[in-house]
Amino acid sequence: MSRYFLHILTIAVLFFSLYSCEDEGYVNSPDAYIGFSADTIMFDTIFTTIGSTTQNLKIYNPYNENILISRIRVAGGDFSNFRLNINGELTNETYDVEVPAKDSIFVFVEVTIDPNGQNLPMVVHDSIEFVTNANLQKVQLIAYGQDFNPVRRENIETTTWTADKPYLVYDYAYVDSTSVLTIEPGTRIHFHKGAGLYVRGTVKAEGNFQNPILFTSDRLDATYKNIPDQWNGIILFSGSKGNVFDYTTIKNANIGLQVGTIENEGFASLELNNSRIENMAYAGLFAIKSRVSGYNNVIANCGFYAAALLVGGNYEFYHTTIANYWGGFSTRARRTASLVISNTLVIDNSDGSRTVYNGDLEKAIFGNSIIYGNNQLELELGDNEENAFNYFFDHCIIQVPDTFNTSNKDHYRNVLKGPEFDPEFIDPYEDYNYALDTLSAAKDIGKIEYGRMYPLDILNKNRLADEGPDLGAFERIERINED
């Protein structure tokens, strides 16, 4: 009898154990499924051999019980271009991943694409497979890759960069004093973190309206599209002459374009036309005792100065938009003016002393231009009262307080200030669109002589096609209501 009782007890314990496991176990329905935050993970164009940014996929358990994913893997296995981090584990295949009831886990995805030696974007496909209770689900993986010309710590002799494939600069590209770097229309130059273009010779970057030249970072993911400080910038050393940047875009650096260096003798010279310098951590155009002339330029969205013209020099800008609405990239508010003009520069040394550099400001002319932003004072003037200090604003809108004195006709003529003269940019905060809205105070009030000097705006619109040239780089031509 006792033997039968022991057998019955053993069966009861086993039954209880199985019942308890089922009660505290996992969803076991053959129709069980898991949810995903996206059915496709897509990577924007990335450079071959360089890893992408990381994207994340969230896996949801919609049930009131825990669920066990018996297998997660990249379908391409060890030959895949994609890499996974599953719940903190770097692996492209893992088993028995538990997702608690009404909870979720993350899978992180990266990709590297092998070069194919062609100037064509390539598409790489794969998928992540999830098996739950014999139920197979997939999330698609897509990445677009681009081959490139690598430039690493390279001294550039006289040569031409073409638009066939983009260039990717690591560390630096250096143009010596005897060399000329010619950059063809449509060329794209990308810079890795900390890299820059340093010029003692000459750069001729002459794009056109249909095929502008681009200088930007090597992060092509959409999230990095307008993030500053991704590379160092371009430096034209004092002594560098005859530089031309026409129809160029310089984005997302520390200092976009530095013209002149304080430690070198002489000056640098630059023609800057039809160009955009945007999203810099420190400054867009940073000129030191140099010579810069330009028209149809947009210099915008910089952490300290959009444009700084220091230690004198010789400058002329027409139909230029300087617009600084810095924000959203750091908790530090900008307290500096968008435009600084000074014939002096004071540098604080590490030992507590100061070094002062002075130079004659031969001229700084702004015609038919806009200097505006989200600070009350967007123009700062620094005069040491010893060196020449010649500046002139003619037919301009300037963001300065009403108390800012603009009565001196030697320095200001037809200058508008105050909130009633807001240029009303279309969207300076999110889309960084500095074209004029229909209610802009800058419409049709420019000096006609400057409009005739530069009849086409940065978008090839005719400034002479309506009642008068607009201020800034963009001409707004209203549509005529034919009704």
C-alpha cells in the first residue's frame, strides 16, 4: 500500500511542478507574436569601410505573461554587413531571450559596407529573424553606401579634386605655399572628427548654381544633418592669396572658414560668393587682418560669432545675410554678437598676462545686407582709437537696441533697426531657411546700384525683376494674382 501511495505522491508532485511552471512560465501559444518599433531599419548613405551610427529597435511583449524568443539572428550570419547588440551582448545570433510581461527590450544595429570601387551608391539588404514558439518574424535591414577618395594626413601638391567620387579627409589635407588645389563643381569633401583643410597656397573652389561644392562632416545620417563641431574647419593661413569659394556650402564644423592667422606675417585673401556657412560651434567666418570680398552669402547659426573681422583688414560684403539664431545644440545661451568688427584682439595667456594685437581696419563695407538674430545686440564694434577704424553700413537691417547710435553718416546710411524691421525669415530655427517671408521689412528697399552690381541672388532669381532689390542674399519675388 505504501508503495502505491509513494507512486501517487510522486505523480502529484510532478503534476504540481508542471502546473506551477506553466502558471509562472512563458506564453506558449503557437500564434504568439512580438511587436516591433519599426518593420524596417534604414541607414542613410554612409561611407564604405566606415561604420554607421547606431540605430535601435524596440521589441515589445504585448502579453500579460513573459515571452521567450527562442532565437534572434541576422539572416546573413557571419557574412552580414550588419552587427547587433542584443540586450547588451555583441552578437549576431543568440537564443532564449526573455521579454517580461508588458515590457520590452532593445536591439541595437550598426552597419559597415565594403567598397566596390564605383562612384555609385550601393544598397545592402539583410534582416533580423525572431523565432517565438516556432513563429518566424522579420525586421528588414537596408543601408545605402558610397565609395570615396581617402585623404589622410596628406600634403596636397597642385592638383584638381573632381566630382567623380566624394573625398573623405582624416586628420588633415594641407596645401603648401607653392601649390594650388582646384575643386570642380559638384565635388563633395567630407571630414572625419577633428579633421580640417589647411591652406598656405591657394584653393579655387568654384562651383555653380547647378553643381555647388560641399564641405561637411562624414556623418551622413539624418540625425547629424545640422549638428555643429563635427570637424575642425578650413584655415587659410596669412600669406595664402587668390582663394576663391563660389557656390560652396560649409557646414557643421568648429570654425567654418578662418581667413588669416595671427602668428603669421602678411594677410590672406579670399573671394567668397554665393555660399553658405552654417552650424558652427564657434564661428562661421573668422577673419584676421585679411582681405575678403563677397556677395550673396549666408553666414548663420554659430555658437559665438557668425562673422568676426579682427585686427583690422579690408572687407566688402554685399547682399549678405548674417543670421544667428543659435540654440538647441547646448544649454549655453549665446551672449556674443553675430557680427564683430574690431581693429584689435586681446588674448589671455595661461600665465595671466595678455597679448594685444592691433591692425588698421582699412574698410568694412556692408551693402544691402541683413545682420540679425535672437539676441538684442547683434553688432559689436571694437576700436582701440589708435589704428584706422573705417566701417560703413549702407541700406542694411541691423538687430541692435534703439539706443544704439546710427546717426553718423560716415558709418551708417539708410540703416533700419528695431523690432518693426524684422526681416521675417521663413524658418530660421528648424529648417534654417533664411529666405524672406512675404511680410519681410527687407523687401524691395535695397540700393539699386548694388542690385545692378549683383543682379542675381543666391538662388539665381533676378533682383531687378520687381520694385527693387531686397536686402540679404535672397530675393523674394511675389507671384502676381492674375485673377
